[in-house]
Amino acid sequence: MANIISGSRDKTVRMWETITGKEIYHVTPNSTINALAISPDGNYLIIAGCNRPDTISHCKKGSVIILDSTTGKEVAHVVHDGIVTAVAISLDSKYVVSGSSDNTARVSSIATGEEVSHINHDSVVNTVSFSPDGKYVVSGSNDLVVRVWEVTTGREFARITHLDSISIARFSPDNKLIASGSADGIIQVWSWDSEELIAKTCLRVSRNLTRIEWKQYINDALPYQAICPNLSLDIEYITVIAQDSLSNTNDVHRIEIALNKAQTELLKIKTINDSFAESIIIVRKAISQYVISEVSAGRIKSALELLEQADQSNISIDDKYALNAICWFGSLNGFERDVLEYCDANVNLNPSTGNYYDSRGLARALTGDYQGAILDFQYYVDDNSADSVLIEQRKQWIEQLKKGINPFTSDVLESLNSQ
């Protein structure tokens, strides 16, 4: 026989026989009753309200009392720091969710009353409900926001705003939509599932977000990534992918792997006609950035190993900053014979830049080519853009080299390392 349960501000809860109106039992939980719910399995009765009013209009402590529906005896209870305004029970009868004027919504175990998770709103929570699959809760508040969050963790998955206080929010039976209503009389029906939204969005756009766009809209909430796996990434990020492959120093095929990964991403960009040629450009840039990074960290040998692999892969490095870094710091750290070819390459590529002659002059002097070093340092001295203090230093080097003296003692090399 079906029964009716009623709760009142007179702090009583009563169960009635539907046909006869006969009272089966009543309980007096010492709490004004604002919300009631019966578990789908019929075993539990949930009552919620205020059991410690502070003033007529304010509740200091609210509670969710979980009763055995057959006997009316208390099984467990949950405490809020304000009146409990809404309750709901999951379809498997394991959890109760409660919303309160303390600005929180809490999921608790029906069997024990222990908190499982919670979420914070910025005002009174007016409505709560479980998703049909029991994995999510939707809660709405006077803060004008409807939030969807995970039962087991409290992690927020989606939100939508109204122009007035939220009065009700419910999931559709298929779990895909949420209907929410607010005090201004507006009802919104919206898709909340992030995976479905992403899939629909990826069908409508031609590329992923650039890193600048990601910074603007996502910021640090997630690392930059391809949200749409079938679409292209920002070219700069493809360079980062290539660099990650290059960092695997134990793999002799790392450049080939970097090229393949870059080309895979580039094939997604319809405006690029020759993805292989473009992948070489990207990997060349990634190698240059890697060399600069390794040199800056003092790992000259690591930078040289990658440059050697690049030569074997027929990828010539033409970045003047990378070439100058390996030339100058490689020479200062005992690798002058290994870096000389890169010094030459940089001067040939940039024949009007005095700094690159200066770096090669150092390598030439350390390898015993004093005459070549004199010519390079003289070019630097004659460069009007050079620093006057450094010019005087180079003039002294030239004079010493002309006398057959190597000016680059260990102390000088150490001082140059810090320039």
C-alpha cells in the first residue's frame, strides 16, 4: 500500500496511509522541515531543515537527518552551517546531496552520513539533483550560477549562468542535457557534457587554439594541447613537440622521430603544400633552440652530439644565435676544434657581423691559427658597433698573437666565460 510522508515547520514528520489517512508514525526531529526525500529503494527517509535558528530569519545550524523509512529511527545525519534548502538522493540509494544557506552543496553517504564531496557557491544553494547515472550533481544558487560536478571528487565539470537566482536545475533522462530555471522566469536547456561539446566544436572549426588564444581563454588551468586531435596545432607548439623528441639523448634516431611527429601535425594544416619541407624547417628551429639551451646550461658536448646528428641527417643549422653560442662557449670550454666548423659557417652566413668574427677568432687562436685569429679580431676592432672596452682588449690580443704568444690563459678564459 502506498503511503504519504509530510513535513512541517512545526518540526514534525508524519507518514500516512494513502487510502485511510491513518497515521503510521510520526517523528519530531527538533528541526523545521524544508525538504523531504525518499530513497528509490524505499529504505530511507531524508528530512532537512534548520535545527538551530539564530534569529527568525537566519539559521545558525541546519541538518540532514537520515531515517529508516519503516521505523522512523535515525540512521545518520549531516550538519550544515546554515538552513538546508534542498535535498536529493541518488538512484542507487547510496548518496544524499544537500544544499544550504552556508553556500555549499554536499554529497554524503546515506548509510553513515560521512561527507563524500562538496562544492562551494557564492550564495545560498537552492536546488540540487543527481544525474541518472549517479556520477554527477547539478546545483543552482542565488549566485546566478548552475554548476555540474562529480559526485566522488567535487570537481566541477561545467557551469552556466542566469540573470537571476537559480530556483531549479535537473538532468534529462539520457544524461545529456540540463534544464535550469531562475527567478526571472527564464528556463534554459543546455548541453553540459564536455566531451560531447568538444566533439561538436571540433566539427565546426578548422584548427586548434594558438598558444596566445589558449593563454587568453584557458590560461594555466590546463597545459597547452590539441583539444581537437584531428586538427592542427599552433606551429610554435609543433616546434615544442619536436624539441621533446630531441631531448631523448639516448635515441640515435631522435631527429627522424622529431621530423615524423612534426610532419604528422603539419599534414593536418590544409594550407601547407609541402609538409616534409616544412617539417625540416621546424626541426631545424627546434635543433637551434635545443643547442642554445644546452650551451646555456654548460652542456656543450650534448649540443655538439645533436649538431653531429643533424649533419648526418642532412639538416644544416643556419641560426646565427645557435651557431655563435656553440662557437664561443664551445671554444671557452675546451671544444675549440669541434666547434670551428660552426664558427666558419656562421661567418659565411653573416659576413658583416663583427661578433661572429670575434667568436671564430677565439676558436682559431686556441687551435693555433694565430694569423687567422688576428684577421678575425681585427675585423671586430674595425666594426664601429663594437664596445670600446672590448676593442681595447682585442687590440692587446692582436699584439700578443703577432708575437706568437697565446693570450688565452686559463684566467682569461674564465673571465670571458662570465662576459
